[in-house]
Amino acid sequence: MGRPSGCPLSSILWRPSPVLRPLASDPHRPALLDTALAWYFVLVWGSGYLATKVGLQYAAPFTFLTLRFAFGVACLAVLAAALRPSFPRSRRELGHLAVAGLLMHAVNLGGSHYAQYLGLSAGITALVLALQPVLTAVVAWRWLREPLAGAQWLGVAMGLGGVALIVAHKIDIHAVTPAAFAAAAIALASVTAGTLYQRVFCPQANLWAGALIQFSLAAAVLAPLAWAVEGMRIDWSWPMAGAIVFLVIFASILAVNALHTLMRHGAATRVTSLLYLTPIIAVALEYLLFGVAPTALAWAGIVVTSAGVALVAWRR
């Protein structure tokens, strides 16, 4: 089967899906590879919400993240010994990787996990973090010279509105406290800044070596917080171990690398708009694993979100 031509979504994922098609901006790059990366990122990132929910039942946020990044360092050290990737050769490159990593991993995940730990409902947390494509669109338009057509701006707005409909039943205004909302807002700002920072200042960095450096720094920053704030208390269990293995190998290492690869090949807003699709995966998993059927409002949100991502991804 050849690559579809004249299709409004020839840039995110391939048929039969109406939403996800290749993100590659390089016409010589195989579309199927970016197709697989995009599908993988959406599926794993959407599943990560449930894995995080499981892990936080056995360890507080900073402690859980310290375990997560320590295990990630161990995995990447073995991988680095086998692959021998190229590490930064200058302090400047190392510094850029450090800034991007602390923003994306330590500050972002620390903020989002702590917001949930403080009682912020999953719906509000998801809605706040769903603002990332909006912020990315504004930053990319203003500073990265990536203009969007009117239909793409409409798609960004529709995606956010669709996510709001999907998570509406999980929004609990009474659970909002200033501290919890601030933690979620910090997570939103840091993940947006970190993703764009790495794209601009570390475009050629080896992703495996970069991840090892960033995970090491994140663990070094979070471990003292885990000890001082939470007493490093851990309820060891197989479910927690499974959550850590999934989040480290499939999400933090493979999915984040897939995201950075896509960012290098496509426009920032078009790539981050994929994040709008992750709540749809979470809804599907809740139905498959726990029998929680989507509401009519959620179904409407799924349609609106998919249409919004389609508009963002449109390329003539």
C-alpha cells in the first residue's frame, strides 16, 4: 500500500485511522516509522496515567519518582555499556541537556504527581496538562517561526475542548486547593518549556546518552526531597514494581525518545497535539480493565478531540 496522497492527515498516522498519520516533515523519511512512533507514544502515554495511579498507592510522589529514575538509570547504564552512544563533548551541550531534563522529568513529574497526591482530581489534572499544545502553539508561533493556519488554531482549541468533555465526569472543583493547582501549573509550564528547550538547544544530542544524564540528575534532585518531605517510606509490592517497570522502560525511556524523535521531524504544535489523544486511551483502558463505560459526554469529547487533532495535523 502506498502513502495516501491529497489526504488532510498525511502527516500523522496511516490509514485506516482518521486521526493518526505520519508526522515526518522529510519527504525521504519512511512514513511508516513515524506512524509507528506516533501510535506508540499515544498508547503508552495514555496508559501511563493508570500506572502512575497504581504506583502512588504504595509510595508518596517524590519517593516513587526517585525509585522510578533510579531504576531508569540502571537500565540506561546497561544500554549505554552495550550501545556506547556519544555523550556530550562540551559543558555547553551538557548544560542544555541538564536544563531540559530537569524541566521535563524532575519538575514536570514532581509537580503533576504531587498535585494528585494533594487531592487534585484526575480530571482537573488532565485538563491543566492538556493546555500544553496550546502553550506550545503560542510559543512556536511567536518565537520558533512556526505559523499556524486558522484551521490549525481551531484544531488546537477543539482538542482542548474535547479533552474537557472527556474528563468532565472526573472534575471535582471541591478538591482544588491553591497548592495542588500550583503544582499542576508548574508541571504544565515545565514540560512545555523542557520539550521545546530540548528541541531547540539539543537537536543533535544522542537520545540514549541524554536520557541517562537527565535521569541521573532527576534522581539526584528528587531523592533529598523524598527523604526530607516524605521520609522515603515505601510499601514494597508487586503492583508498584510493575508500575515502575512500565513507566521507566515503556514511558520514560521509549515513549519520551519517540516524542523527541517526532519533534525533530515535525512542527512542534503538530507533534504535541498528539497529547490530546492520550485521555482517549485512558478512557478505553478504564473500560477494558475496570468496566467503566464512557459517558455520552465522553464520546462527544472523543469525536471533538479527534477532529481537533486532525485539523492541527492538516497539510496540503
